[in-house]
Amino acid sequence: MKRRTVVAGMVTVACLLLLAAAGWAASDQQTLTVRATVADKAKLTLGVATVNFPDADPDAAPLISATENPVSVTVKVHTGSAAVVTLTVQANGDLSSGGDSIAITNVTWTASGSGFLAGTMDTSPQAAGSWTGSGRRDGAFSYFLANDWGYATGDYSQTVVYTLTAP
């Protein structure tokens, strides 16, 4: 009989513990709202600020490669998921040395990296890249100058402007 009393007592204690856990425990809940603001941003990084074309014999080198080739390009943007991101380049004029000039359209570039585009320099904006949505894109441009016996001697230069647009 003692054994039945002990078993019955254990069953009673177990039932009381289950009841306490199920309905007699105290609890409370609070909610927390988590917010983050991400604004439109565009950041463009070119690996160098100047490219140089060395002198070369036009018969031996009809196309002169810039000594800095390839030039790294990094595009970083925050924008809408369906927004079209564009990279353009525009020359401020022809290459000039005093009163002499070389048409800027004699400068071309090749491109590597997803979305980066090859092209020809001009005084109107030229497409150099296109993507959709936010992200980081890495690529490279290699620049070339068409060499010609008709160029007057001199040190030529011109500024070109790259514009990254993320609406």
C-alpha cells in the first residue's frame, strides 16, 4: 500500500507541475519596430586621374595604348530596384596644344566588367556603363589614341568628365 501511495503522490505532483507550467505562469510581450533609411547615393571611383599616350611612330604603332591601361573603375549606387543606373563620359573639347588640336574622337576605350561599355570619346555624352538597381560594379577601361603622321608636335591635353547617374 505504501507503494501505491507513493506512486499516487508522484502522479499528483506531476499533474500539479504541468498545470502550473500551462496556466499559472506569468508572461508579457512588447513589440519593437526596426527602421532603416537608405537614401539614393552614387559613388564613382577611377583608378587614375590622368592617362598618358607616349610618342610613337605611326607606321609602327597606328594605335597607341595609354601607359596606365587598364584603368580600374568602381561604381557604387543605392537606388530603386528597377531604376536604371548610367555612366557617361564627355570631353570638354578636342586634345589641344597651344593652337594645335587632335580630334577627341581619335581617343577610344575598351571595357571589361559586367555592364561597362566600350566607346569613342566625344564632346557630347557617350555611354560608358548601364545597370539596373543598387549594388557595386567593378570594371576597367583601356584607352587608345589613333596615331597619325598629320599631328603637329606638342603636348596635348583635354579634360573628360565621367557622370554616374542613379535616379
